Amino acid sequence: MPTTRTTDQSPTWCRRSFLSDRTGTSTQTMGHALLIQFSGVPFDRTMTSFVSTAQKTRTAYHA
């Protein structure tokens, strides 16, 4: 499962995960477009592609 991770080292940050059952290109683009609306909020962004089962969703969520 490919994963892309961007981390801000600030003391307070928000975790946002984007899961997709395919390559995740549309999911990642939409997620980025939404998150840039909150420029003052640091965040940890995780993109996980090819999540096709409930077990993979749980694993990705708890990673």
C-alpha cells in the first residue's frame, strides 16, 4: 500500500487521512484543496491508496 506523509513539527497539529480504493489521485487533490483553506492550521497528512476491504481501512486508520 503506497503512503505519502507530510508532517509539520509544530506542537499542535491535526491528523487527516485520505483513503482510496484506487490510486488516490482524485482523493489527494480534493483533500489538498480542502486543507489549504485552513492555512494557519498545521496538519499531518497521510494518503493511502488501494484500500479495498474493511480490514485495510482499519489498518490504515490505526497506522
